[in-house]
Amino acid sequence: MKNLKSYEDHMRLLHDIEGGKARVITYGMTDTNHALLAKDFLSAENVVANFDSNKNKWGQKLSMGVTTMPLDAITEMSKKADGIIIMADAVFQIGAYLETLGLSYCHGRLMNEKLPPRFIERARIEKNKVAENADKLNKVRSLLADSRSQIVYDSLITARTTDNPHELYLSLCEIISDDQYFPKFVPSFLPLKDEIFVDGGAYYGDTIQALRKLGEEKRVYKHIYAFEPDPINFEILCQYVSDDPDITCYKKGLYSKDTFVEFFSDTVSYRSKIKEFVREDRIFNNTYFSQWLSPGESIKIEACSIDNLIKDRVTFIKMDLEGSEPVALKGAENTIRLNKPKLAICIYHNIEDFWEIPLYIKEIVPEYKLYLGHHGIGFCCLETVLYALI
């Protein structure tokens, strides 16, 4: 098999496949992702076999004529191929498994002709911004309360500024954890029995579900204020919490003031957002579907500030707002200064948030201790959360 450590190695393999000079194994190929990503690259002539961890798919033949096989045969079959291409979404988790077998792999999404240049361009843009703000970056790093958070910070900067998929993978695999918003590694951060919880970007209630599970036999919240401006998500959210009078749902976005804003509803890629914060220079904007779906029309939604709406003594604020976290924090400044709630704020949507949000939070409440966690593996470096508490 070919060595597939660098971006150039990946591109060389894809070029050889397209030119009929290489045969490969696929992992997690489906008729759908073949049609969307690989129809111009892969066929029965150049794919030796398809593998999948789902035993229900073993023995099934894809429409392209390739049979799906169990994993215990992948090492032997790899001897007949020039490389392995992972087509499933969990690219890096599967990659970690393949590496334990001594097998290198290629990222299937690189077959999307728009991704390689956007991947490189994203890295270039963010590398330049990091260099321009090195002093702020170093200051934030010094403000992080433990060495673990500092390692996470350094690894994420590396991941976001490299155009090498393998280096990105290595950086993220060292730091990922699965306890987003309620991390066990942050001292005294887990919810207590009387939390007044603000869920900014409530989606369909996934964070509320996690909060409920933490309570087990007894509830850990006194009241939840859930904000979700996307009409479809809001309807699902309301259905999910309809049996709980201590959860109030608002079909509003969080902002620096009470107003109306333009909003893109994008339930396909799970990234509905205020139009003001749509970034054309970022890889995140519907990369997987961008060739087939138009961005759609924006709608006007109501937005509000936490300071103006919530009069309870807030004890916990979570924000995952697809880039509008800075303005939402401005709208919660008085609440944060007065109540000093625990904060779980996503900072992955814009590279500037890696320094602007931590510095702003410390400006509001200098006593806050800051921690950092990362909870996703993929090209886009999603799910980085800044935690703050007294």
C-alpha cells in the first residue's frame, strides 16, 4: 500500500485512481456518498472491496457492483490495494482503528472537488490571523487554568492552521473528549440541584437531554430557559419538553439587544445561523452539500438579550450559536457580571473567537477560571468549548 501521510500523498492517490493507475479499498461506502462524492473516481473496476463495521451490511452489493465485507478481512485485502479510502462520516475515529492495524488511509471527502482548495484556503487564512494575533493568543494561553487546557489550545491551533490531514488528525485525537458542556475534567463544573440554566442554541433539546441524564434520580435544574430560533428545530424542542413546566422555550435568537435579524434556516447541515455571521471564507459552510443545495432564502426572526429577558439569578449559561456568541455575550454582560454563572461557550465557529471570547469574559469577570475542551473530530475542527467558573 502507498504511504498516505501528507496532503500530497492523498492527492497523488486520487489522481492515480482517476487515471486508472490505482485500486483501492473503501470503508463505509454507501450508494448515497458514492453518488455525492465519488462517482467520478470510484467504480467496480478500481475498488477491490468495501468494508463496514455494521454487520447487517456484510455481503450486500452496492449499486456500483462492489460487495461489503467484514472487518476481519481488511488486512489481507489491503495487500491487493494501493490505499484505503474512508467514506463514512467518522473519518478520524475509523482512521485510528486502521492505524492500529498498520494501515494508512485517505479521506473520502477530499474527492469533493471543492474541499481540497477550501481546506487549504481555510488553513492559510487562519494561519495568517493566528500570526497577526500572536500576542493575544499567548495571553489567552497563560490565562487557562490548567496544563490540559493549554495542551488542547495548542493542539487546536495546530489543527486549524495545517493543510495536512494527517497532522490535523493527530492533533485532534490527542485532546478529544465526549463530555461537552458538562465536563468532568473541570473542577466543580457539573450542574447542581438548583441550576437556572440558559440554553443558547437549544437545537431540538440535545443539551437538555444530557442535563436530564446527569440528574439520574433527582433533577439538577430549577428552571431552563431554552432559545432556538430555527422554526423546525423549535417545534421539535417544544414537543420534547412539553411535559416539563420548568422549561421555557423561546423562538428567538440571542443577541446584544432586542431586535429583529435576518436568519438562515439550514436544518440539513445543522447550522442555522444569523445571516450577519455567515462567513464565505470558511470551510464550515455546508461543505458536504454545497454542490447540490442552494443556501436558501433568509427569514426575519426575533432576537433578544439575556439581560433584558431573564430576571432570575442565572447560574449556568451554554452557547452554541453558530458564530454569534460574541454579540450574545454582550447581551448577557450584566447577568454575567452580577451572577457570575458557569459558562460553556463554543469558540470554534471563528478563529478570532479563540482569543476574543476568553479575553472578553475575563474583562467582565476577572475572577473567572478558564478551561478549554474539544469534543469533535473532523476537517472543520468542530465543538471546541470554553468553560468559565469562579
